[in-house]
Amino acid sequence: MLDVGIRNLVESNKADILASPSVVTVDGQKASIALTTNIKYISERDEAGNPVYTEERIGPTLEFTPIVGRDNTVTINVEISTGEVVEWRAGGMGEEVPVTSSRDVSTMVRVRNGEPFVIGGLFDRRKTDTVSKVPVLADIPLLGEIFKTRTKREEESEVVTVVVPYILDVPDTSIEVSELGSLSTNATAK
């Protein structure tokens, strides 16, 4: 039912699937998934006027540590974070620097093998006011307002993560190696 609900949201353009990764880890060991972008920008200039670059990492990351219990249950410590560039502002030397936002959640859940769980609530609400204008004409006092267009937009988004843990069945016996038959080459002279 979860797959059908997600598919309906995507088909009606109310949701986007950012990624569908699959990760394998060992009992009690941390695993991570990062779907990030590194944005380089000039943060300052040195004494000679050369740019000094700084890197900002944005995008969703997921870290989890599973502990397999009895009766096919899995306890998972989950940390999810996401971030994005909200706007670019003028820096100290006239360079533009990014203003970022981040949303984080940390939780521990216990589920059965193959049982999906959903982590949501990473909401973001953004209001933007945009002014478009005709050059020169929009700068005329009083009359210039006719040549300007103002647009107000409000966007809401939520990052939702669906996790489905599977306990892999690993055989208790040692791994066997089969011998390859020796290859012989017979050469005959004519």
C-alpha cells in the first residue's frame, strides 16, 4: 500500500523521488548514504587579493546503525539531515556567499524484517517576493510602477524517508571453492 500511495503522489506531481539507494552493512556497524552537492564559493581574499575558496555541502544524508535482535527484529539508530541553499548574499569583498538551511532528525526504531517505516516532518516553508521591471522605464518616479511586476510565492516542502530493513540470510557453513578442471592443450604436427 505504501508503494501505491507514493506512486500516486509522484504521478500527480505532488512528490518527487530523490533517490532509491540500497546499502548493506554488518550487524552493529554504521552505514551512510549521501546525495550531496559541494558548492564552492569565494569566502574571502588573502593579503595579495587572491580568492580563498570555501566549500558548502548540501543535500540529503542518511546514517544508520542496525542491531539484529531475536524473532527477526531490527533496532535501527537513524540520523537524517538535509540542506539547501536558500539564497546568495553579498559578502565582505563584493563576492556572493550562500545562505543555507538544514533540517535534521535523529531517532531509534525497532521493526520486523522487511517492515517499512517512514520518517517525516522535515518541513520547509519559503516565501519569495520577486520584482520584474522594464529597464529605465521602471525607474521613472510614480509612472515607473506601471512597468514593474511583483510576484509573491509561498512554497512548502517536506522530506520523507522510507526505510525497509532486510536481514540477509547468510549460510552458517563455510564457503566452498570448487576446483576448475585443468585445461590441457594437445598440439599435433602435420
